[in-house]
Amino acid sequence: MARMTAAEAAVRVLEREGIDVCFGVPGAAINPFYAAMQRRGTMRHVLARHVEGASHMAEGYTRAKAGNIGVCIGTSGPAGTDMITGLYSAIADSIPILCITGQAPRARLHKEDFQAINVPDIAKPVTKWALTVLEPAQVPYVFQQAFHLMRSGRPGPVLIDLPIDVQMAEIEFDDETYEPLPVYKPAATRAQVEKALAMFAAAERPLVVAGGGIINADASDKLVEFAELLGVPVIPTLMGWGTIPDDHPLMAGMVGLQTAHRYGNATMLKSDFVLGIGNRWANRHTGSVEVYTKGRKFVHVDIEPTQIGRVFMPDLGIVSDAGAALDLFIEVAKEWKAEGRFKDLGGWVRDCQGRKRSMHRRSDFDQVPMKPQRVYQEMNSAFGQDTTYVTTIGLSQIAGAQFLHVYKPRHWINCGQAGPLGWTLPAALGVRVADPKRRIVALSGDYDFQFMIEELAVGAQHKLPYIHVLVNNAYLGLIRQAQRAFQMDFQVQLSFENINAPEIGVYGVDHVAVAEGLGCKAIRVTEPDRIQDAFAQAQAWMDEYQVPVVVELVLERVTNISMGADIDSVTEFEETLDLPVEESETVLV
């Protein structure tokens, strides 16, 4: 066998596991690993400006394409703690990323050495596995196990902590015979699927709730085939948006307290049976469990056994990978359909389609400062069906989910459960690294944008172009809206008069100047009639300079976005449109 440092063995395992790019920030305690990467010369490295940014880039890279695993690297101490937010975001949404950290020498771990902290113990609650490798000979096999765990069962992140002396020690390792370990995925049984389909066949108004597990399993085509086979309407969750195209006749809208369509909530409330596949019954989707479950039966299919019954007990639980389950659902459904065992759901589907065509929210506002709804209307006009949207939390994300359109899996890239501010920008860069040709549009409020604004320099340095739509109301908008319940508006204003940019009034930070200072291009828009020209200019600059382009849209300071405590009591703060069905045939969602 070949003799090499443990760090080089780790790099060779990464190569064998299909890794050819990583994101990170070098430092003294991880330099042996970087030296091994340099010697091998097989991996592209994207230098982040903040280690948390590197972890979100890795997330974006994983989320962009089936089979990807993003890798982020940092030194000892604060690098590991900085990546905890990325690990939390990844485990919350079942996203496999590998974090590699340097560590003090083994003999110094208990002596409060400089930047020596037990990162694995900090990371354990937000990873599938986190450990410090204490024996150099174990390094390649720890990495092998990491990839096995990340891919098996419910996907998720792993952290490997490498003391500097472990990295530098020489070991024997034969990478020529190395093979990745087999991946384990639980699969539904025929008896379980038959029981679920019997319940489906007995229902009058069934729905399928399609979660992010379908996207993780790369099974969106199977979902659409299954829905078309039975003629059943589909409700995608926020993480499952894109599993079925928005303009598909069976796409019945999203459900929830915030990121939802009026017609989606109305359809859910009229249903009598729900088959959930690869979803978590997240609280922003369900609201009150009593309201959500009343009058309907549930089957829940999920890859993670402990998800079954976590939020409420379904009438039938099935532990299975979404793709494996859909294969069997399609197989049995074809047999039963040939035998005439299913009802004609045409009337129910027509009812769902009627709501989809008629129950809308107004977006054609033309006042100045702009309302955010108009921005999303213009985005729909400017960006086609191949556009990938990247966003995190805030009123911008909530309104975006209410008004934008998504037509393909992995074209709505959103950290659903954790929702860390600052996520959008580095995640968009990770998506760009994963796919150099895709049209990428990031969506941020001003505070999300300011959290990790320094990562724009990464896009400029590494030529990672995309369009960043920045909706600026100089507020922590979602928190301001939540504070209404407490009759306050306290410590949520970002407004001030910028002495260096009096032309922007009270909107505070000059985002155009900051973006340009970081090597990117930017344009500010204050009138809705100029939005399309700004998007066209952004595309031209992006093509010419190959850098991120920020389009800042100055909004009215206060706009309340539709939301509520339950799916039957969403407050509509702005005008709604209840159109006659026969007059709204061209409306997609």
C-alpha cells in the first residue's frame, strides 16, 4: 500500500466519493489538509469571507443538484462554531454537507490551547455524526463512514474534527481499491402501499402533500406520474415546491400560515384524505393540528422513522424513501386502476382548479414607494420557467412564495426550518458553483442581505454571476409585523439618514455603494415602471462582467403580508381577487 499523510488520505477519499469542489477558509490548524489539497490538485476551492458563509455555500451546492454533497472547511476553534448555523440549517432540511475542521494537537486538547474547543460536542445536536479523529490510521475510514451516513436514511450533515498532528502523521492507505460504502434507504412494503391505496380509494376528496423528501430522492417525475395516474390534486410543501409544476392542472396550491396560496388552504380544508410523502407536517404548513386534521384521514410516508407521529399520529405510517415508495405506489395503482378500483375524481379536480383560477391576491399596485407585491409580479414577467430562486426567511420569502411561480424541482432553494438570516447570498453562490449555466435569482430583504454582505466579494473574485433581488424597506419587516400583537414597533427599524448618501433619504445603508465596493454591480429602483429595465440591465451586466448584480427595489416602509394563526383564519391585509372562474382561465396560480 501507499504511504502518505492522513490529510492526503482524506483528500483521496473525497476524490473517490465524487468531491471536486469545496468551500472554506484556511487557518493554522487545518493547513496540513490544505497542503494535501494543493499537492493533489484535484479540487476547486472557493475562498469564503466568513466560515458560516462557507457552510451555506456548501448547502447551496448540495441543494442545487441531485447527488451533490457540499464540503466546507475551516480551522480550529471559532471556525467550527461559526459553521454550527450551517449545520443546523442542513440537518433541519435533510441536507448532506461535510464540515471539516482543524484542531489543536491531541496532547493539548485538555490544556485550553489556543483555539482548542470541543467542536464535535457543540455540533452533535445539529449533525448525524460529529467526532474528533484521535488515531491517524482511522482518518480515511472515518471519512468513508461520513459519506455513508450522510447519504443513508434521512440525509444530513457530518462534522469531522482533525487535530493537526493527526493530519500530519503518515499512514498506509490504498486508495486504488477504495469503494464508497453501500447506501441504506428504507423501502415501503406492498402490504403498506395496498393499505394506503385502499384508504385513498375510499375517499371522496383526496390530496397528496408532496414534501422535500421527494426532491431529496430525485423522485419528482414519479410524483407527477402517480398524480396523473390517479388524477389526484397535489399540495407541495414549501420544501417540496417544484415537485409538480405550478401550471400543472393537478397542482392545487401551497398550504400554510404564511407561504401559502388562498386556494391551497381552501382546498385543504375541503379534503377528506391526505397522503403525505416526504414531508414533516411543519408548523408553518399545518398551523393548529386540530384545524389541519379535522374531518380527514392521513397516511404519512417518511424516510425517518421518528418523523412518523412526531407532530400528530397518522391513520397509517410508512417508513420509506420517497422514491422507493412512489415506485410501489405507481406499480400497485396501475394494477388497481386496470381493475376499476378507483373513483372518478374529475369533479373534485374541477373544484380544485376553479379555486386555483379564482382565489388570488392583488399585485398590480403602481404607487411610489413600491409595494412588494408589484415586485413579484414583475419578477414573474421577467424571469422564465428555468429560473432558480434562492431565499431564506422574512417577509420577502413569504410574499415571494405567495406570488412567484416554480416549475421544476430544485428551482426553489430555501432553508425551510432553520431560516438563518444571511443564508441567501452564500447559498446562491453555492448554487452557481454547482451549475455554471442555470439562471439564478436570489431574493432578500435588506436585513438578510446585510448579514453576510461580505460574501459578494467571493462572487466577484471567483466569477460567480447571479441576480440578487433586494427588497428594501429599512425594517426587520417580519418581526415588525409580529410585534403588532404586542402593540409595539421596537428595535426593528433599520432606517437612518446616511450622511454619505442623502439621496436615499431614510433608507440607511447604501447597498449600491457597498456592492460596488465589493467588486459587483448594482442598480437602485424606486419606481415600478422601471423594474423591467433594471432586470434587463442586470442581465446585461452579469453577462459582461461575470459577477453578482444586485437590483435594489425601494419599498414602502410598512406593508403587512398575508398570514394567520391557522389555515382557516389567514388575515388578508391587502385587496384580494375573487374572480369568476370562467373569466380567469389564463391565471396559473
